[in-house]
Amino acid sequence: MDVLRIKGGLPLEGRVKAAGAKNSITKLLVASLLSEKKCIFYNVPRIAEVEVTVDLCREIGAEIHWDKEAGIIETQTKELRTSYVPQRFSGSNRIPILMIGALLGRTQEDIIVPTVGGCKIGQRPIDFHIAALEKLGAVIEYRMMKKEGAYFAHAHNGLSGAIIHLPFPSVGATENTILAAARAKGTTVIKNAATEPEIIDLILFLQKMGVIIFVDVDRTIRIQETHHFNEVEHTVITDRIVSASLGMAAISTKGRVFVEGAQHLHMITFLNKLHEIGAGFEVRDNGIEFFYKGPLKGGLHIETDVHPGFMTDWQQPFVVLLTQAYGNSVIHETVYENRFGYAHALKLMGADVELFTQCLGGKECRFASRNFHHSLIVRGPTPLKGREIAIPDLRAGFAYVMAALLAPETSTIGGLQFLDRGYENIVGKLASLGADIVRDRADAHSPSLAIASAS
Ligand code: EPZ
């Protein structure tokens, strides 16, 4: 098991490139299975989530060439080898479930998909996916097999367009429905759809591939039946979570970092909150420079939301930033019910944070009075002390790295498999900005890493 050893207290300074978006390229690769034509993707990040997705698509029959240095993937699925996603992908991430939407219109065989995984930040059901796909004509059932279950899906009577009203603008359910609708008879209308930049990136790709697809102003997406596809070249949008994470690390360490590739359009609400806290940023044509420009002001109220609201994936490192701000701030997490798992370890490092089951904000929230710790108050500034911590999930992982960059003592961080899923070469990038950080084998003497998940 590898660990990170970070000795904090140094300002991050310099220039770094944010890679392509994990939550876009993984879906684009699945979408490429819709057609038998060649697709070429540029700006592909070198991360574990792409490794898993490439492995999954190859299993299905895609011929994929990935030039990791150049960040280019060429893929073509002339015919499916199988529509059975092996159990080894069970629990790996959220991608297997999207195979149903991508393959329903391409095969009459049963599509078999293992249970979905992903970060443990809530129950993460897939009821919206199932209901939408069944409305298009799919038959989906969950069957227990030897050790664990799998979804069996088919559309033997074909897929027919329908009007789908999502109960919540779910990113995954929107993607799955779009993929199935591309080959469904007639027109499909998705109401209350997610409109995250990664969804729009998928829509741009599909339009280039030959799908007739509209995005209306009221979260309505309309997709028309498509049977003739084009070859496509597509550049993946920059990862807005990584861009924001690197920006927050720069500001919290009182540094100045230019994040090449950061896209202003995708970070509007994030930049507004940086403005509120008294941090600096300068938008340029090819990226955004983030910098510390004086004592950070607390007193913020942040309610996470679906796009274009404040993204749930930004709140973990932002809380670390707020531990360095003067004053008390409130965070109300309305997208996931259990996304403050990292707060326990932050407290052990000296942060003054308190969790609440109440909704500390006026936004409509599905977790009201359901006893989930989904609101937090953070009081600052507090010095953070280095310690040994284990990462509970991907985005919390970067929050710990940020906290360790602030602690003058050495911190040892375990659970790097989470970080590797979504942050390309994070050690190299932070070291290039002046961080004292190394990736090391966990020596046998180090006491067991403290479990960071909340009690
Ligand atoms: C995607 O997850 C991202 N993951 C998440 O990023 C991101 O936080 C999330 O969208 C919200 O933006 C990927 O794209 C791989 P949802 P997804 O469906 O699609 C509930 C990261 O670190 N829900 O929009 O799983 C669900 O429980 C990850 O990169 C249902 O109840 O998110 C949650 O409360 C973390 N039933 C809410 O909706 C369903 O059928 C949002 O989920 C589907 C979702």
C-alpha cells in the first residue's frame, strides 16, 4: 500500500495543467459503443477511472488504442463481442450501469451488468435509471447470482421514444437515458434533466456522431432516433473539479498558481465563492490564475446543488479552505446525504467543524429530517497539524492533501487508490508547484492509519 508523505507550510507557486474531465471521458467512451465508427478523443486524463473504463469497453468489443503520453484515445466497436459485463467490474465505479443505455439499442442479447460502485458518499441508488429505461421499453431485473447480484436487461421488442420526467436532475440517469434514446424509435423527451458541463460535452459528442439532440432552457433534453453514425474527433472538456481543487490549494497555501485549461464557463459559482472569501483569481484565454491576496473572510453560506449551482464535488476542499478563513461558515450539502465523511479526520488535524443532521439552509433538500449529517459549520482560522489519515473517498482525498499542505508537520496519507481514480499525477503536479510531497511505500513501522471516516 502506498502512502503520501507531505510536509506542509509552503506556498504553491507556478503553473500546472488540469487534465480532461474524468466524469466526461468515461461517459464518452461508453457512448462510442453506440456506433460502429471510429472515435478519437483528445485531452484524455491518465487516471485509474479511464483505465477501468477502457478495460470495460475492450471487454465489450471495442478496439482501443490509448496514447497515454499524448492523452489520445482511438476507439472503434465494429461489432459487440459480448453484452455481459464481468463481475470483476462489480463495485468498480458508476460506469457499468451506463452500459445498459449504450447497448440496449445495439443488441438483442441480454445485457448483464454487475452492481454499481463508486465513492461511498450515500446510498447512490439507480432507481431513476431503471424507471427511465423501462419507460423506453427496456426490461430490467436484478438477479442474485452465486456471490452477488447483477442486472439483466433487454429490449427484445425494441426501444420506443417516451417522455421521461426525472424526479431529480441525476447526472447518471440523464446520461443513461440519452444513450438509450439515441437508438429508440421516434423522439425521447427528458424533463428535469441534469445539465452539468459533462452532460453537455456528451451531447456535443453525440451531435457530432449524428444524433439529433436539443437542450431546451428548462432542463428539457430531446433526442431523435438515429441509425447512421459518423466518425468523430472530440476534445474532452477540462476537469472543473481538478481545476478548482488546484486553485483552492494555491490560495490556502498563500500561493499563486496558473491552472492551464481551467474553463471559466464551468466554474462561475465557484469563482463567486472565491470572491466572497477574499481570494484572488484572474481569468485568461487558456486558463485561470488563482492567488492569495490577504486574510480570507469567513461568514460564507454554501448550499451545494446541481449545475449551475455550487458543485457537490467542490465542497470538500472548500471546507479546508474555510478552516483558514476568519469567521464561521455554513455548508448545506443537498446532493448527497453522506458527503462529510472527511470531517472527522479534519477535526483530528485541528479543524473546528461541527456536523448537523438539520438542513442549515433554505434550499429544498431530500435529506430533511432523515438523520443524515449533511450540514456543517466550520470556524476559522485554525492551525492544522500533520497526522496519519486514511482517505474515505475520492474528493475527500484531495481535501486531506490540501489540509496536509497547510500542516507544518509531516502528514502520512493512505488510501491512495481513491486519489488515483480522479487526479492525474497529483504528486508530480504539486511537487512542481513547490510542495514537499513524496509517494512512498507504507513502512511496516507506521502505526495503522487512523480511519478518517466519521464515527
Ligand atoms: C455523478 O455521479 C458524478 N460521478 C459525481 O462525481 C458527482 O458528484 C455527481 O454526478 C453529481 O454531480 C460521475 O459522473 C462518475 P447523480 P452520479 O445521479 O451520476 C440520487 C466524483 O467524485 N440518485 O447526479 O452518481 C443520488 O443518490 C463523483 O467524481 C437517486 O436517488 O450522481 C444522489 O443523491 C462523486 N437515484 C443524487 O441523486 C438514481 O437513480 C445525485 O446523483 C440516481 C441518483
